Amino acid sequence: MTNLTPCIVALGGFLLCRLILPIARVFEDL
């Protein structure tokens, strides 16, 4: 693997957080 792997993992984690945080807020409002 090249040095791009950590960047891809960080980007994937960032996108995953952006997806999960609004869902978590919706469940908290319920």
C-alpha cells in the first residue's frame, strides 16, 4: 500500500461521522 491509505481511511471515517451524527441526533430527539 502507498501513503494514500491513511488519507483514505481518514476521509472514510470523516464521511462516516457526517452520516452517523445526524442520525444519532434524530434518535436523541425521539
